[in-house]
Amino acid sequence: MPDEVLDCRGQRCPLPVIAAARRMPEVPVGTVVRVLADDPAAAVDIPAWCRMRGQEFVAAITGPDGPAYDIRRAH
Amino acid sequence: MSASPVYLDAATAAPLHPVARQALLAALDDGWADPGKLYTQARRARQLLDAAREATAQTLGVRADELSFTPSGTAAAHGAVLGGLAARHRVGSRLVHSAIEHSAVLHAAERHVAAGGTANAVPVDRLGRLDLTAWSDAVRAPGVALAALITASHEVGTVQPVAEAAAACADAGVPLYVDAAQSVGRVPLPAGWSVLSASAHKWGGPPGVGVLAVRKGTRWESPWPADEREGGRTPGAVNLPAVVAAAASLRAAAADAAAQESRLAPLVDRIRARVAVEVPDVEVVGDPVHRLPHLVTFSCLYVDGEALLHALDRRGFAVSSGSSCTSSTLRPSHVLEAMGVLSHGNVRVSLHRETTEADVERFLAELPGIVAGLRAEAGVVGL
Ligand SMILES: Cc1ncc(COP(=O)(O)O)c(C=O)c1O
């Protein structure tokens, strides 16, 4: 389970990525943040952001709230 | 302040080659009659069409009777896919294609699947290069009627391992169709294919002319209603003046291709290197070595692709983008998606024979400021 949820539904890329980039430095290392994002580009761009920033992309899931992406703060 | 225009979208449409313009104007006077009829004007039109076919076939290394002129590169791709599948429906109904084909090929595949066929998209790596092991396994599976592979990516420029992919097809007895739209007139064609398509406005010919080549001995059957013109491969009267212009410009482009390649490839390398260094948080995508000489793609983190295109346009730069906000479907480019690279803030720059070093320098000089301005506006600096 994620430690917290960022609701970016209805936002177009790059906004969900920006929201994640703003939030991650504020949470403790090891925290898993779930980004809810229904823009199809998020499926590509959130993992790509994790790779570029050295954060851990945990998984893409589709739950009751639609597509979601779990990121763990790695450093 | 208005900036002088710098056109950097040759991969969509190259500026009309002067030879094409000349040939087009001459053929408008001389080539309006129906080449199929039996009078003087028709014979003149027939001569023009035959000469255009002969010249184009020679450049592509095929026989004239293997070549048809189609109404576009898209129409040629549709015909190549659907005709290749139709001719081998007794063998099976499976189409194998790379995940990074042009939408023309993917849309033909969708049509095939809607009609009860199957399609198998073979993945690419992070650089946009075909996974050859997966490809070989896919074409060896039972019931494969046709395999389709783009010669080089129109979105990121990565040249595909066509010879190896063709060898796997030959082993499996599966015909290979190549979409050579970004290669013809620029780089030598790979060997081993059975069906090929291309598009004249990519090499400096007019829009609205495609070519479809079907090698002798290849099983291919027109998917269209019957029409005897163009070898029975594509229906309708050809746009003869445009075809004449396409053929003349292809000959000119092919003759000049090596020189253009040695001039443009270093400019592309310069863009790749300088953008990576001078624009913070940018991902330059595509294979750094095995690539087309005229095309380069990069994505800028936290930047909206549409805003970037507009900002570049205001400074006179015409470029293309694979970002979702710039597409009518609001989906990111399937090519960037298949590669797993950043899709927002995406820019494709493609050069042509009129592109100068000064154009590229001006682009490189202005780009970092434009990206920085957009990031400042969006409040994402330092993220
Ligand atoms: C690789 C590729 N195939 C096919 C096409 C379609 O060609 P046309 O624009 O002539 O329909 C294009 C052009 O967009 C292309 O780049």
C-alpha cells in the first residue's frame, strides 16, 4: 500500500509528473507515493521521470480510481 | 521582432526540390491527358509516365513492372499490408510488425484485426531498435502471412536491422514489407525485402505521390476494387504531373544523397550533443550511431509539447512533436511509448538540402532560452 496519494486525475501531462517531482523531495526516503493520473502519457512519463531522477518506479496499477503509479523515494 | 523562418520538419514534408518544381510545371502542360488512351496527347502522357516509372525503379533497384505510383505514402502502406495479407490468407492471418511502425501501417493492421485477423507488435529497446530475438520468434510462429518493418524510425531516426530481420523472415518463408519513407532518397536501401513503400514529399517531391514496389514472385493481391492501372496494384488515375515531378526529384535527391548525408549527419550530431549539454533536464532519444542523417528527437522534462511548438514557431522554427497534447487523439506517440522514453516536451527536428549550418546554430542558440522561459512560466525551475 502507498503511504500517500497524489490525485492528478483530469490533469494533462506534464502536470502529473510535475506534481510528483514537487512532492517527492518533501517525503522521507522510502516513502511510496501513489500518483493517480488518467492522462495516457503518464504511463510513459512517470516511469521515465523516475529513471531520469534515480527514483524507484514501483508499479503501474489500475484500481477503482483508474490508472495509478507508485513511486518510492530512493534518495 | 519577427524572426526569419527556419523550416526543420523535412520528415513530414521536405521543401519542394527545384527539379520537382521544374518538372511539375512542364508536365502540367504536357502530361494532363490520360496515359491509357490511343491518341497523340495520351501517347505523350504515356511516355512521361513510363519514363517516370523507369527512373524511379532504377533508383530503387527494382524492375519498372514491379513499381506502382499511389496517391500517397499512406495509400502505399495500406496496400502493402492489406495486399500482402490477402494473398497469403490460406497460410494464415497473422501480421507481425514492429511496435514503431508509422500509423499508416498500424491503421491497416487495425483493419485486419477488425476483420478477424491477428497482429503481433514486436517491441523495441530504449534506443528504438527492433528486438531481433522477439522478431525471429514472432515470424517463425505458425500462420504468419506477412511481416512489416519500417527501415528507420520517422520519429526518432533509429535505423532498423532490416537485413537481419529479413534473414529471419526468409528462414520462416514469410514475405517482408518495408516502409522506407524516411530512407528513400537519403540513404541506401537495405536488401531482403519483398514489398516496399515510400512517399515523394519526404524526398523533395510533391505531396500526394507514393510508391509501392512488389518484387516478382511475391504473393501479393490488390485489396482494392479492381482497376487495371498501375499494374492493378492501386486504383484510379495517377496524378501524372506530380508523378513526373516525384521521379525527377528522386533522381536528383539520390544523386546528391551521399553529399547531403555527409553534410547533415554532423549537424544532427551537433544538435544531439549541444542540446544534451545546453538544455537542462533533456532526454535526447534514438540510437546515437545507427541513425538517419537528417532527423533528431529530444524531450524536455516538465515542458508542455504544444507550448514548446508554439514558442518555437513564434521564433520562426517549424518542428514536429510526438507529445500527446500535439496529437488529435491526445495520446503520446506510440513510438516514444514503445521505447519507454519521456513523451512530454518532445521535439523532432528534421533537416533537408536547404538547411544551413547557420539555421542549426540559430536554433541551438535560441532553444535553451525558449525552454527556460517556458519552465519559468510553469514554475518548474529547480524541480
Ligand atoms: C515512415 C512513414 N511512412 C508513411 C508515411 C505516410 O506518407 P504520406 O504522408 O505520403 O501519406 C510517412 C509520412 O508521414 C512516414 O514518415
